[in-house]
Amino acid sequence: MTSAAFDLAAIGAGLSFAAALPDVAAALDVDHAVVVSAPPGTGKTTLVPPLLASRVPGRVIVTQPRRVAARAAARRLAQLDGSTLGERVGFTVRGERSVGPSTRIEFVTAGVLLRRLLDDPGLDGVDAVIIDEVHERALETDLLIGLLSEVRLLRDDLTLVAMSATLDAARIAGVIGTDERPAAVVEHAVPAFPLTERWAPSPGPRLDERGVSWEFLDHVARTTVSAARDLTRDDPTADVLVFAPGAREVAEIARRVRDADGSYDVRELHGQLPAAAQDAVIRGRRASDPPRIIVTTSLAESSLTVPGVRLVVDSCLARQPQRDAARGMTGLVTTAAPRSSCVQRAGRATRQGPGIVVRCVDERTYAAAPARPAPEIAVADLTDAALLLACWGAPGGAGLRLIDPPPADSLADALTVLGALGAIDDEGRATVEGRDLARIPTDPRLARALRDGSPLVGAALAADVVALLSGDVRIADADAAQALVALRSGRTPDARWRTDADRLRRLVPATPGVRSGLDGTGLVIALAFPERIAQRVERTADGATFLLASGTRAGMRGPLAASEWIAVADVTRAAGRAAAGSGAIIRAAAALSEAQMERAAQHLMTDRVEAAFTNGRVQARRERRIGAILRASVPVRASADEGRDAVRRALQRDGLGVFAWSEAADTLRRRLSLVRRELGDPWPDVSDAGLLATLDAWLGPELDALAAGTPAARIDLAPPLRRLLPWPEASRLDALVPERLEVPSGSRVRIGYPDADDTSARPVVAVKLQECFGWAETPRLVDDHVPVLFHLLSPAGRPLAVTDDLASFWSGPYAQVRAEMRGRYPKHPWPEDPWSAAPTRHTKNRTPR
């Protein structure tokens, strides 16, 4: 049987996509790159692989974004083919493999194929690759498209097919094709069965400080039971599919449904279940079995087909990766599910006939959700991806045809991590160390912890911890060590964790005689994430706040909050009481001894003098730190260089306002600024920016004095400013911008010069109107460039007029001013003819005649 061709007619019986196979074959006759778009459940994942197997002599690889989907697709195709799984059709996922020498079609996860490409860039023996579920925009799928597009430049015989339920076909065709000829697109549409939409909004909030609220979970369970009873009363063969954001919510809703109505076969479906339990759900049920209510994560959204479903209850929530650049955190957060995902979920009810979707929100909330999910490359931690690209020889994705390039800031953070691990060189290329880490199928930081932690705590514990952190196990009370106790004892059964831990242990040398116990858990975590070593800084009523070496403050509840030091494996943004006012909450950690902390964080330890210019003087302390965590601090005297640097930093941060500007210094600066504005060089730039850029040129001796401890209040800035005066031009300063202006009354009035950073204001003379009688020509400063602006004042010193044209004022507006003021100030002269009146600063009785 192994040499026979696949019987496409038999395999495709009852599958609508069978009608599209001739179009796919015709497209492959023209080109080796094709995009296939068809709704979920039409049979594209089942039919396209054997079609390709009938056209190429080598193996056909089909990628899936999830392990359960890869296993299910392989098992389904083998069943339809009538062969044993692992013969003609097989699968390979992390920790599990069922293939043989005669396997023609192999289903794999995208991560498996990525690491296979690193070992065999030419994919020897593989003649076709199908990338399924492209629309999910999983990071590993995006990377595969980029790498395989490059492989096809070297292997023009390699067939590449991208498949999706819904995708931007033209865009994907342009990426997997060439600039001259995009890939062909085959679209298959089927008439949709009618879908009835219902709305069941919760009376309370969906989310609270801990995540999904208990009240909302109760509501989803009640809605599910009520809708299921209505459906199965008329159609006992129908099943119900309930979508929840994560495994915890799946378990809670399933428990509530079982408690409410025991007549249903309530099943859970998520990535943490053993493979056998997942497969049992996907196989469906016998007609004699009770109706099923299957509570699932997004696992069943598009990559899996669950038979018999006629009703979908949707929480309209999703768990998605989200990066917090400010805190250096990336984690899964619960958010409103994108509307495109909700449409995919609802479509599960109409695969075999008319269906119903009940959305546990109102229509306005649904409409406000994002239209589609963000590509994972835009929001996820890119450390693993960056290492893979470096090993491929395309640091940062340079030169690859990617659907979206990695964000520059996320990529820079990832490269910083890889550089600290020694995984890349200064050019971003993978080192020998980096290639070794890339061969361990987990995050590079965890790979380093496995390798470096094994000699310290034993290979068994190191592998157990890394498998725990790599998987989806829920860690109660954020205590990773206690989670390991539960896993090892079987109280928390998780076959995948045990399989992954065993596989990881085989990747490092055995460590006979090394025994650490669970107290080594924190050390392994700290080796992976040294920047997340944390010290308790505050106790609260029900928890504590910790300061991480990275500078982030995060809250924690539970027994572990009593620890002085912890190593944090997972920290995420949060709100409410759980975050202890920090804006972040610790989801997984382990206690850490001080010796373990110092061993893991040696490269973060500093012992230096920190000088600061605060409250007007230099102060210094000798500080020992682990990243942002202060271990010890004692006052010391700053050296001259340390003091000068502290003053410079303060000036750059706070500006020149740290000084108390004397009137003489401020006036000199304003005068110089006006000359500079009008005449330019060689007159100095005395704006804030100009002075800060030339500190040593004008403030050198004062910087030394400040560094030695002189308070800023005792520094007079007038002498330093005079150092900036250009010679011989400086001799003209008083002529260009005099400090005072003599007015006709004989008074010498101070000139108000504009602020040094004002580029348009003019010098102002505020003088009593009577002191300027008969003055026709407005004075001009700076070689006649700038007319003085007069503020003519009343005898009480209040402004009466503002003018830079005295002649026009006396001939016009003065008459109106005289009419209004002569009665108010009768003791002062208000002549009808100001041209002939004697200027005076006195009253009429003292005015010279």
C-alpha cells in the first residue's frame, strides 16, 4: 500500500474543496508557488497535501500553528487514506513523532520546520511545503514564509503553497512569489448555511484585576446551559462549542456547566490537555452518546474542525501576546477578541447546516473590538526569532521577503538580550554559542538556563524548570517550585510537561552527584532572566511589592510574597489591588537565596560612586547595586571629575534655572542676546541651548567650584558671561546695548531687554509721558537696527500708550490721552502743545518755566 498513489476521489468524498483541486493543479502547472484561500471545514488541509504528493517524488511537509492541529490533521488523512498513522502520513511535533521511511506527507508545527531548516537549509528529500493557517499571522509562520521564499531562490523545484481560511491573498502572493510574478491565487467559496446571531451581554464586567471575572464566567456558563437546552430539545444530535480565552477559563466554565446540568458530556479542549484527550474531542461522538458541550480556547477557531457543532457560545475574549516596551515585559493578556476571530468562531456552527452563535456581549461592545488581530511579529518577544534569523544568516530579517518587518524597538531589545547571552557578535551574526542555544527547542534565555543550570542544580531539576516555563502549565500563587511539586507528584497531571522535561534533560550532559532540591528552582529562573531578580521593597496587607533588577516594580500575593529575594519568570501589566500600586503583577517566580542571586547576577553588579547635583550642591554616595536594586549606600566625597559630571548632568536635565541669576548677570545675558540676534558672529549665543553646549568655555572655573562643594547660590554668573565677550568687539557693547537710556527730562531710565530665548521681542523703556515732551526721534539700538519700544506711563506709573514712533504719538493719540488724564492728574502738566512743553519728572509747581 505504501507505494500506491493517494486516492483523491475517496479522500475528498463529501468535501467541498474537492471541486477546487483542478484549479490548484492548473496553478501548479504554471508555477511552484500558490496561495489557496478557502473557508474552514471545506477540506483544503485534507486534500491539498495528497494532491502535491501525487505531483512530486519527495516528501510533502505541511505546517500547522499548533501541535494538536498537526496530530489531528495527520490522523484524519491517514484514516481517509486507509493507512496506518506513521506510514504514508505522519506527524512531528515537539516531543512526539510518528513518521517512517515511507512517509510521503508529514504534518509538523511551524517551529519544528524552522529548526529543521537550520540543520538542513536545502530541505533535502522534501519537494513541497504547505504553510497552513497563514491568516493567524503566528510569528513562526511569518518567519517560515520568509525563509522558504529564500530557499526557493536556490531550489526552483521546491513547491510552496500558503493556505488560509481568510487572508489577504494578493499580499501573500506577492511575498511567496517574485517581484516579477506573484504566486497564483486559488480561491474556493462555498454557500454558507444560515447563521442566527444572538446577544447575551453580561450584567457585570468581563474583566477585573485578576483577569476574567468570576461573575462573567458564571454568566457564560448559564448562557451555555440555557442555549444548549433550547437546541438539543429539538436536535439531540447537535453539539455546542464554547470559546474562552485560556485554559483556566475553559476549566472554570466547564465545571460550572457540569454542576448546572449533568445530562451533557462536557469536554475541555486546549493545549495543556494530553494528546489522547484532545484527539477524543476532535473525533466526534456516536449517535447514542449524550450531546456534547465542548469548552475550548482559540484552538478550535480555525485550525481544528470539531464535528457536530450547531451552536457556538462566544465569550468574545482572547488571550494575545502584548509587549510593554517601557517595562521590558512581554506576556499574554486577555483582551477583546478581534471581530475576524469571532466570525471564524461563529462559522464553526454552520459547517454542516444552519447554526446559532450566542455572543456574551452587546452589539456596541462587539463593534468596538479590533477588526482583526495584530500580527504576532508586531507584539511578541522577538528574542527566539532574532536568534533564528541570525543563525540563518539574515540578522534582523535583512534581505528576507517577510509579510511585515520586525518592529525596530522590539528587535533592538531582542538583540540586546542575545548579545548579553553571547549568542551574536557585534555584527549581529550567530556565534558558536548562539548556534548551540538555537538547537535547544525553547527560548534562548531558557536554553542558557538549562545548559548553565544543570551543573549547579542537576540536569533533572533544570529540565523540569525549563519545561515548566516553556509550557502552558498554570502556576498557582505564582510559586514555580510548588508547581513542580504538584507536577512531579501527579497532583497536577500534565503528560506534555513530563515529555518535554525528559526531552530537555537528554539535551544536556548528565550530572551525577549534583543534588539541589527544589531550592534550585529560583537559580534556574535567575540564570534565564537575571534582569528579573527582585527584592521585596514593601509589604502590603495581602502581598508585597518587589523591585526587579530591570527597574520595574511589581506586586505579588501568596506565600512567596514573604521572600526577601525572588527570581521572576513571568511578570505582566495589571491593574487594581493585585498589582500593589505598581502597574505590574508577578505571575510566576521562585524564592532565591542571596548567594544564588549573586551567582546569577554577577554581570549586573556594580560598585561605584554616584554623584548628583541636588538642592544646589554636589552630593555623592558610594552605591552597590544589582541593576536597579540598591544593596548599600554610604556618603563619600566626590572627585573633581565626578562632581563636574554631576553638575553637567543636572544642567542638561534641569537647565540653567539651577542657578540664582543676579540682576547684573540676567541683564548682561539679555543685552548679549539682542546683539547676537541682530549682528550674529562673533557675538556669543547665550540662549539656554547655546550656553549648555559651551559650558567649559564660559563656566569652567565655576564648574570646578561647584564640584568641590560650593553651593550654586554663591555662584555669580555675570563674570562667567563676560568671558564670552568677543574682543575687540566687546569694547562696543555699551554703545550697542546700553544699560540705560537718557530721556529729555534728564532721567537715565533702565532699558528692559527681552529674554535671551525670545527671538522677536524688542527692548522696552518704561518712562513717564511728561519726561518725553518734545522728543520726536525714537532712539534705535544695535547700530540703529532696533527701535526702542516706549511704554509711556501715567504719573501713577500705569501704561498710557505703547509706541515706537514718538513723533506720530505727539501728533495724534496724545490729544486723546490728554483729554482723559488731565482731570485725573491735575497737578501734572498736560500741555495742549507737547512739542513746546518742557520735559519734566515733576508736578506743575516744580516744572521749570
